[in-house]
Amino acid sequence: MIRTTLTAIAIAMSAFTSVSAKPAEISPTSLINGKKPPGAVADLINTKLLIDAIRPDGMQLSVTRGTRLPGTRVAIHVHEFGGFTCIVSGEITDFVEGKEDAVYGPGECYYMPPNTPMSAANLGDEPAVLIDSFTVPPGKPVITKIEPGFN
């Protein structure tokens, strides 16, 4: 299943040209849609870089697999160039400014729009394995944390 998911991601990412609107001045925040996301802020564990390649258009493709433990979330952040997350196992609740909270399970993927405050949490009882995919200009970060105290 992971190989199939990676193939689908690679195809989608090769067709996807990351375009960032002029990088907005994003203010630090502890809230998404007026609420603090649930869960303790923690990094993914068991991360592995699966793809790190420069595409023919000069953009860097980065695909990473990691595990989000139950009860944890990523700090509120933005992706200047957007990206995708696909769930291999477990469930992830996605919190995106201006959108309703959404839950994703195995075999499902979600888009992370550019320059939009967001967080994602594992509110379930089992670890969630996910694959993150980003296309950025070489040397640009794939994530910028904006939640105070979690840079």
C-alpha cells in the first residue's frame, strides 16, 4: 500500500507546480478559526525521507513518512508553497483557517493550501502513519511554524 501511495503522490507532485502568492506576512497565532487546536504539540516520530529530488523544472520534491502519536499535533504553521498529506494508517484531524475541521483515514489525502495557518492532530487511540509531500524552490523550508513558543 505504501508503494502505491508513493507512486500516486509522485505522479500528482510531478504534475503539481507549487505557486506561492507573494509570501504574506503571517502573524503568530495560537488559534485556528478562533479555537486552539486540541492535542499536545509534538514532532512526528520515526520520520524517513523517502524522496528528495530536483525536478526538471528546478523545484525540489520532498516526500517524508512519519508517525503522529495519539494525542499529539503539529504546531500551528504555514506552507509557503502548499503540499499534500496522505494517511497510511490511523486518523488525522486537519485544522485549516477558513475551513471546517476534517478527519482523514487510511488511503485518504488532503491538500495544504499555501500561506494558510493550519495544524493537524491525531485524536485517535492508535498511531497515525502519514506521508507528507512538498514541492519548493531548492533551499526553501517546507514548513514555517507560527505558533508562539514552538519555532
